[in-house]
Amino acid sequence: MKDRLPKVKDAPQGGRQRQQLKALAVAPIELSARLLAREGKGDEAIAKLREAIEEEIKLGYSEPPLYPQPLEEVAGKIALELKRWTEAEEFFRAAVERDPGSGRALFGLVEAQQGAGKMSEARETFARFAKAWAHADADLPEMRRAKQWTPVSSASR
């Protein structure tokens, strides 16, 4: 696209557009990770997710964010699908550190902790989730799952 567009020195939003162009470089890495996970190549998928997260971090802070989805949450969800509880917990903890009020990250952390059999931690995290999203839209996927969430032991998984 850069070669096709005319070069204008003082174009409005030029800096923002250059930043967004950098953000587009993250998408193929994320897509590759998703495809590897779908193929059952968990180790390779997790490695690609880590690479994508590093590239997203290099973009720096921006409001609104340059990349449309927090990659720690994406990585956590993929790790959950792969039943890689330790990695899922790690990714969701990083997402919660970045955005402490994120219901998606908190609920993902609950699911990772439950999968790992850490029921006490899962209950504590669920309480944080419930407080953070006390007024959230009931139609959100996390809210629908939260209504059905009951702590189960790892033996019943």
C-alpha cells in the first residue's frame, strides 16, 4: 500500500497511519499461530503467539490500541483450547496486568486456573471478575459462561 499511495509530507494523521501500518505486521504472526494450533502443533503455536505478543508490545501504548485484540488474551484463549493450562494462566495473568479490569482476561484466568485444578485461586479470580463486570452486558460470551460457571475439581474434567 505504501508504494501505491501518493507521498504527502503533511498529510493529516500521517503518523497514525504509519503506526497502523506497523500494526498490520502482527496479523500474519497471529494467523500463523492460530493455524498451527488448529493443526494440533501446540508448541509451535505457543512460540508464534509469544512472537506476536512481542511485536504487539513494540507498537507501544496507544488509545485506541493499534492492534484490535490484546494478544495476551488471544494467546490465552488458544492455550485454553489446547488445554495448556500453565501457558493459558501465564497469558491471562499478563493480560490482567496490562488491563486489570478486563473481564475477558479475568474470566480466561478463571478457566485456566480451573483447568489446572487450582480451584481456590479460580474462585478468588471469579470474585474479581464478578466485581469488575458487575454491570457488563449480559449478552457478552464471558457473562453467559459466567452464569453457568461452577467450580469443579480437576478430577471431573
